[in-house]
Amino acid sequence: MIRFGLIGAGRIGKVHAATIAANPKAKLAYVADAFRASAETLAAQTGAEVADAEDVIRSPNVDAILIATPTPSHADLIEAAARAGKAILCEKPVSLSVERINTCLDVVEKNRSTLMIGFNRRFDPNFASLEARLRRGDVGAIEIVTVTSRDPAPPPADYVKSSGGLFRDMMIHDFDMARFLMDEEFVVVNALGSSLVDKAIGAEGDVDTAAVQMQTASGRIAVITNSRRATYGYDQRIEVHGAAGMLAAKNIAATSVELSNANGVSGDPVQHFFLERYAQAYANEINAFIDAIDTGTRSLRPGGPDGLQAQKLAEAATVSWQTGRPVQVA
């Protein structure tokens, strides 16, 4: 039985807690949160105990730490858990700073810790199937990857103050997905961004509409487009074009029912937001982490190096947008 300590009892922490509780190989032993009432509510629902984060990490009755706290605390918590000999799953990103990620990963490596980063979209059944077919060679050599990601509505303007900006907060998932599918590192990033949805976001120094082009050393291209507003729901699509064809993962509607009549063909809207769209991906992610611990697998993907490289692309995109010039990526 793998005993979990969950640090962070907010929206995503609740999702992970439910998956842990449903897995016969695991048990949620402790819940910690800066707002104790949130921890107490979730603990009561799952049969866990409430404790401070430091005590959860130090506890001999905990095998794995799941970090679902705000970003500024991630690196410190990862390091503490690594020094305590725990397996770790941390929500993205490790840090908003590449330098801080590097020092954190040094601690993880020194302590030979198991670390997974929460790029849950790799575990979406549709995207995972697309990636498997790419590796099988269904479309031949990859030429261009296109990722579309649009939220149904923008966050409050105050949110961008601590988010790190659209490229580091929202598009970082798409940077990871582009790397996952391309299976080759990108060496140059060119970004455009505007504040077209909410001028208050622009006033805070961020964008709500963006497009990024990236290229690998061999010349392969990825194009990512993001928007903070899609009036029709949570828009999540991928296309990969190759020498022998194209693979596409389309949006998922609330139901597959369509009405056909004299006015045309209509269906239900796409799923509204990430908790609905990626429910299975989140469950698959946690279960894969549990299986890895159960079998003694230390090298997990997405791991620390994946979090580092995605952050490098996010920083390069931010600089490119700010300067109006392409940025080389180490």
C-alpha cells in the first residue's frame, strides 16, 4: 500500500485525492493546506488526517508526496520531499525560473528521488494514442505539429500578477505536448502576443492571445496558438502532419448526439473546461505514478528534465514576444 501525503487541498488537489482513494494500491494518509478548513473538509471526505506540510513530508507513514500548491512553493517542497526520501509528483511548473529549477533538480538527483511533473495531457487517452501512432510511423517523418488551446473565458486580471504570464502559465502545457509529440528538441522560438480579450490583462503586462512558432535543428516545425476566450467551450485540438499523412485529435463534445434537419447539422458544445476535458488524463497520471512506485521505477516521464525544458521554451517565448525577435534555446 502506497501512502500519500497531499499538500494542497484546492481544486486540483481534490481531483487527485479522489483518484488516490479509488486505487487499491494507494491510500491518502495526510492532507495539508495553508487554509486548514480546506484540508479538514477533504480529509473528512477521504479518511485522511490533517497535518502541516512539514510534518507530512517528515512522516515515516508517508511514501509519496503529491504537491498541488501555488507555484512559488513547488521547488522548496520538492527539495524537502527529496531529502526526506519520498517519491514526488508535483503540479507544473517546478518554478517560474529556469535557474531555480536547475538547483531543485540537483537536489532531486543528489537524493536519487523519483519525481514526476504534472503535465497531465500526456495521459489523455486521445493524445496518448496519437503519440503512440506517431512512434509507430503511421504518418512517416513528422513535418509540422499544430497545437490549439483556448480557454472558455479569461482569468481575473489580478491572477496574471503571480501566474508568470500566458506563456509560462497556460502555454507551458502546449510546449510540453509539442515536445512529447515531436520527440526532438526545439532550438528556436518566435512568439507574438496581444491583449484582445481583456485590456486589464494587458495593463498587468500580459497577453491573452498568442501564437508561437518553434523549429528543431532538423527543420521540423511546431505552431501553438492560445486564447483566453473561446465562446464555444474549452478548445483542445492537435494535428500532426507527416510525410505519409496526418493525425488529428479533435475536441470532445458533451455528447456525441447530432441533429440533422433542413437547417443543417448541429451537436452539443465541446466540454466546458479542463476538469471535464482532462478528467481521465488526471486519473491516468496518478495511476501511472502509483504503478511506477509500486514497481520501483525511478525514471518517470514527464520528469524533472521535461519540466525544465518546457520552462526554457516558455521563457524563450516570453522574451521573443517582448523583443519582437526569435530566441535561440539551449
